[in-house]
Amino acid sequence: MKMNYGATFKRLREDKGLKIVDLEQPSISRSLIGKFEKGHTRISADRLDKLLSDMGVSHDEFLFLGGETNNNYIYMLLREMGVQSGKPQEKKQLEAMILKATNDMRQGRGGISARFIRDFGLMIQGALAEEENLQIYDIDIVKKHVRPAVDF
């Protein structure tokens, strides 16, 4: 079952005591926010990122809070990644998921899900790497998919 982004967003907004009008911006109308919360439309990952930031909610929090406790979105993605023991077949599966998510992001698809899969997958790969003394951006597999902020 996929996460209902709009319903999760609405729940977070209401939990913070905010009204839709409190989040309205020149490029994000009240109407758009309302339609998104009701599931009548989708919004871009950039707009969602901005709204979440304005509410003081991180991507991880948003994803973690999405869905039912017995069908949590993050746990579903972790099961899909299938890495438990670090066996070669699991590493290949994880690499394929990271590559797909990276390509989706480059083509403007996948939104927050693609970003989460890529970033979390890279963290898992880093943990499985034998290069224990390296910083995360120095690990070859991370270099392959992520350009560190210091390079921009």
C-alpha cells in the first residue's frame, strides 16, 4: 500500500495547529494545498519540501509518520530493499534500486520516495562497505551517485 501523502500532510499540519492559509505562498495556493490534502491533485517534490520546511518537518519525519503503524512506508521500503545479511545478491538488488532511484531523480520522477531510497540505500551500502575509516562522501559507491554539497 502506498503512502497517502496528502492525508499525512494534513495530519501533520493540523497537529501543529496550522491552517491552510498559514502555509499559502505565491507559488503554492490555498486551493492547491487543499486539493493535495484531499488527494485530488499531486504537488511537486520541491513544493512539498518547501511546505514541510515551513512546518518544521523533515523528510524522514514525514515518511516515518506516513501510513498505518502496521504498514509503515519506511518499513515497506526497507523490506523492498531486502538487505539483511550483506550477501552479494542482496548488494546487487540494493545497487539496482539505488540506480533506478537516481535515474528517476535525474528525470524529475520519483519525488521524495526516490530521494529516500537513494539516500537510505547509500547509507546501507556505506555500512556494508569494508572501507570503515572513510567519510561517507569518500566511499566509492556514494561518489557514484551523490555529489557532495561541498562540490557545488
